[in-house]
Amino acid sequence: MKQNIIVALFNISSEAYQAFSELKAYSQTTDTLVAQALLVKKENGLIIPAESTDFTDNTFEGTWTGSLIGSLVGILGGPIGVLLGGAAGALIGSDVGTDQTLEEGALLEYTAKKLDNGSTAIIILAQESDEAVLDAFFHRFKTVILRQDAVVVQQDVLAAIEAQEEVARQAHEAWKKLRKAERKEKVEAFKADIKQKFDKLAAKLK
């Protein structure tokens, strides 16, 4: 049994909503267990959570926010997600439109690249002994399915969070240096202006 993160990407948002509605009534089996699912859409560059469902004991709405899925969405919607989306083209190549089982990373890159404005996605945390079950569920619609081991996704998310924090730290340091440089320039200009004024006054006395 594998614990996977599955991303089903839809070009037709109405199909995504229909699939998610049916998924909420999903009948669990020992071969295919769905723990959590989240429907997201991308509008104006922003990734917006639309609906969520949790099949575990936690019945509170929005419980996905502290989960792996929530962290994944947070990265996709942040600056690292933007960078990954822009840089993934060369990595993905001609297979970007096909279903992918990703063994060694790249779920973040693939999803960031494919989840463009106007598209919709369903993100699932599932335990599967046979990938064909959920593949068959989603292939009734126009979808591209990405799948990766949940542990690998967690590792990538943690690495992305650290990278995001490092980028923020470097940006803050650069900002402080620029502010310091700007203050120095302004002080020097002020000193020159003051000196010029007093030089003019002194010249009148001669």
C-alpha cells in the first residue's frame, strides 16, 4: 500500500466541481482509502481553495490547512511556486500533458507549471494498492493526473519552505543595505547643500 499525493488537473472547471462533488460521496475500500481532498482554482495568479473534505476523524471544516495538502498549496501560491512554474518548462518537456507517477520529486514543478490561470485542480491524500481505481474515477473527465509518494512530497515541501525563508532573509538583508546606502547618499547631499549655503553667506561678507 502506498500513501500518495494525487493532483488531478482540469481545464473545465465545471467538471472539477462535479468530480469533487462525487468524490465527497466516495465509498472507501481497503484497497483505496482517501483521507483528504481539496479543490483549488487559479485566478489572476492566485491559488484559491474552493472546497475541502476530510474523511478522517477530524470533521471540522478547513482542517486541510495544517496538513501536507495545505502546505503544498501554500508553496504553490507563494514566490517559490511562481519560480517553479516559470522554470519547469525545460524540465518537463513534451510529456507535460500526460499522466505522471513521479518517483523522485517534481510534483511541485509539474503542478506549478500546469496550474495556470483559469484552471482547476483536485488534490488528494490517498492510500492505494492499485492506482487504477482513482485513475478510472478521474479519467471520466478531461484531466491530467500527477501522483507522488506523500513522504517525497513532504520532503519537497519542507525544502521549499526553507528555500522560501532563505529568500525572504536575503531580500530583507538587501533591503536594509539599500536603505543604509540611500540614507548615506541623502546625508552627503544634505551636508553639501548646507555647506553651499554657508559658503554663499561667507562670500557676501568679503
